[in-house]
Amino acid sequence: MTALRDMMTPARVLAIVAFAFGAYHLLIVSGLISMSTMEMRLTHLMLALTLLFARTPATSAVDRSRVSLAFDGVLILSGIIASVWLLSRWKAIAFSGGMTNTQDYWAGLVIVALVFEAARRGIGSILAGITLVFFVYPFLSPYLPGVLNGRGYGLERVVTFLTTDTQGIYGIPIGVAATYIITFTIFGALLSRLGAGEFFFEISFRLTHGMRAASAKSAVLFSALIGMVSGSAAGNVAVTGTLTIPLMKREGYAPHQAAAVEAVASTGGQIMPPVMGAAAFIMAEVVGVSYTEIMKTGLLPALLFFGTAFAVVHLRAVRSGIAPVTTPTTDPRSTGRVLWDGMPFIIAFALLLGMMLMGYSPFKASLWAMGAMILSTVIWNRRIDTDLLRKISGAVTEGAQGVVTISAACAAAGIIAGVLGLSGLGSKIAVLIDMGSGGSLLIALVLTMFVSIILGMGLPTTAAYLILATVVAPALVKMGVPVLTAHFFVFYFGCISTITPPVALAAYVAGGIAKADINKCGWTAAAYAAPSFLLPFAFCYGPGLLLQGGWFENIEAIVTGMLGVFAIAVAVIGVLGHRLNALGRGAAALAGLLLLFQDLLSAALGLSLLLGLYAITELRARKGQLI
């Protein structure tokens, strides 16, 4: 009995529950367990809340007192009872056209309160505060002036709508978390457990070996590969930065520069298809297009983002006089052998992309990709042992634990979406932006940019996009911006908010690893990503950047986009073959803007200006002058 008690430690019990949670959802998405949409969402949130309250203390204190444990136990039990009650009632409510009783209200009130606490613990006070502002709006709207004035609703009406209707807490966001996101978090954890991180890093290092700024370029590649499945720019920095930042510092980058490069690259991973930090799955559901369309639309902007990152780190190395690194890799294997040993990961990614392009759902494709990766690992290693089984079970556990905070964010976003739908606040926000812009699309885009950055600060990619998609994107759609373009606009700025001071979480995490001034890291990262602040505006005026135009328009967008982001990188770093003065940097910035504007005349002017600047720079350099 004592031995059993010693084995069943709280951590082990938590791991077992998390494994059961992950396995349960894998069985659902595989079709081996069949249940209705509402049942799946209810059970998912119930289990996610249970795990979150069990593992995350109410305060930042390391040791949890008996009182704290008892309080958490009450929260867990309350969530289970309320969820079971709603599970028993959802069919009757649906078939009656939405008729609820007092018990439904009290169960719903418990769920709403638990979602607020889960958002506070799992994500932070910022998300909980934003959600609370929207939640109280129906009660305050009769007393607000102007366009914000509304008829108002009572607490019971709001709570029952949020917890018994699929437009509230149990809406699309939780549905996506229970299918797409949990499958991909397990997929990402399995990649990590089987050694994909080491493989991607080695390949990135070998691809950039011998180049100027090799370590920084390998960091960009590595972060792109890992970041697209991580779901958090700050989390990606924590994983990849411990490897890449010390290498960049040794190569000659200043600590704040190395941290900024890593923060920018990790942020780019969130906008890189095929996964895009899991937000792509939600975007496909919200916008109502295929996931393949989301991947196609996001490809060119993501490539331009990383093209910018490559240009910045290269020009930074030129300006700082960092020579190409010729230090050989410490791995004695040949490149061919490295690729052969990493074939299980290549097969998995090829199958994942291939199946999605063939029209299979992302979670079905990820299930097959996981199966192929495990099978090919067995074939390559020629054995099935306890270590492999431990890695697989650990991946399921880790993936399930990873989705818990995302589910809390999805539930909180469900409150926001529900309030917007119930009260009509969404259309009022659109009216406010329209009034503030005076009918000008450019001013509306600028206002939307600021709102997106502010609302996205301090939030993971998925949480940021969920809020922006429900609050801000409809305003742009009302002004005539295509739906998909509007969602990509707010999505990009929600991602970029992680490197935008004063709350640049990705840059701050990188600064801690680099032992650099975190504020300096934040401003440097924002400067390095300057072209990315312009790209969303460019693709609102030129559909070619989202590959939404004709073939000629798309080709033109690819060429002018690449030249445009390069010109702006030149302006940021101040180097075009040779160092530039303020006038030269201004000319490069103007050239970049003209190239990104997506018009043949402006592109010709921008290219002429960039070529002219280069010629004058070379001429002045021979005379020892700056331009």
C-alpha cells in the first residue's frame, strides 16, 4: 500500500489524467469514438479546466497550501458537476428552442466564473481583463452614451446564452481546440520527443554554414521550422533561443541584437504555413474557407517575413564587420546521413502537407502523419522498446497539457464572441472605426492596426487572433475589405504584438536568455521587423501579395514584394553594399514603400530609386563618402 502511495504522486496522477485527456481526443478525431459536437466541446472544456486548476496554483507562490489545494479541489468539482449537468440538458434545451431553467442558469454561472479564473491563471490578467470588459457591457450599455448605448440584458439571459448556445463558450473556438489544436499540439510534442528539434537545427546549421551571419540565419530557419507548430512566439523563443542566441553572440552579434533576431524569427513561425501557430485552423472555421486556401493565402507574406529576417541579419553582419564562419559542425555525420536519419520527420511532414493539399481535414492528416512518423522510426531504428513507448505516451501527455491554456483562451474568446453577438456590440465597434476614419480606408487600417497590437499584447497567437477576429476584423469587412484579407490583417498585427513594446513578450524572453536589456531588445526587434508592419497594408491594397489576383498580378507581387522588404531592411540597418547616411536610409525606405504599393508605376519608380541609390553609394564609397 505504501509503495502504491509513493508511486501515485500528484505529478504522476496529473500526467495520467493528461494522457487520458489526450488519448480520448485522439480517439474522437480518429472516429473510433463517436459523439455530437456539443458533447465533445462540453467534455473537452471540463477536462481542460480540471487539468488547469490541478496544475496551476491560484497565485505565483511555488508551494500550495492546504487551503489553496482545497480551493482548487472545489473549483474542479464545481466544473465537473456543472459540465455534467449541461451534458444532461443540452438536447432538451436544443429541442425546445432554447428554453432553460434555474438549474441551467446556476450551472452556466459556475462555468462562466471558472472560465474567467482559468483565463487569469492560464494566460494572465490581460486576457481576463479584456474578457471582463466585454462581459459587463450588456449590463452597462443602457447607461452608455452615443453609439455604445444599448437595450441591456440581465445576468441570467447573458449567462444562459453563453453556456447553452453554440455562439458562446461552447462555440467555434472550443470546437477547434478540441479537434485541430489538440491534435497538432500532440503532433508537435511527438516531433520534439523523437528528436526533430535536433534534426531541424542540424539541417539549418548545415544549410547556412560558411555564410556571413551563419548562426543568425540558422536561427531564422530553425525558429521557422519549430515555431509554426509551437503556438506561442514566446514559447518558441524559450525552446530555440537557448541554442541560437549563444551561437549568435559568439559570432559577434551584440546580446540585444541576438535576442532581437531570435524574437523576430520565432514570431515569424506563427505566420508560417502549414500550421501558423494553430490560428489557421480557427481562421478557416471563422471565415468559412478551406484550410488549403488559408495555407495558400499565408504563404507569400510568410516567405517575405523570413526574407526580411534574412536580409536584416545579413546586413547587420555587414555593418558590424562579422566575417563568414567556417567552423565545422561538431556532428561527425555526413549531410546525407543526417537527412537519412531524419527521414521519419521528412516523411511525416510530406504526408501531412500532401494529405491536406488533397483535401483531407488537418486533424486527419496529422493523425496519419503521427502514425507514419512512429512507424518509420521503428523501421529506421529496427526496434520497438520501452523508450519509444515512453516517448509516445509522453508526447500525448505533453500535447494534452499544452492545449489546456489554449482551451482557456478559446473559452474566454467564446465569452467575447457571445457578448458581441447578443448585444450587437460588434457592429457598433465597426461603426466607431468607420466614424474615426472618416470613411478613409487607410485611416481605418491604421486604427485597426493600433487596436490589434494593443489587444494582442501579452497574449499567445491563438488567443490574440480569437479576440481580433471577433472584435476588429468585422469593422474592416464593413468598409469593403475582403473577409479573408481582413482576417489576415488583424492576425498579422496580433502576431507582431509579441515584439512590439511596451509588452513585447517574445523579445523579453529572448532578452532574458541573452542577458541583455529587455527594453532595448524590444525596440531592436520591432525595428528589425519594420517591413512586417507595412506588409498587411500592402496586401489590403494589392491582392497579389495574398496570391488572390491573376497570375501576372501574383508574379508581380512576388518580385516587388521581395525587393520592397529588402529596401526597407536596407533603411533599417543603413547598409547597401556600404554604410548609408540618414538621407540614403530615407531614400531606401521610400523605395521600399513604392515597391510594396503593388502598382506597376510605383514599382518602377521604387526600383529605379533603389538602383540609383546603389550606384551613387558605390560611387561615393570610392571617394570615402557616405550617402
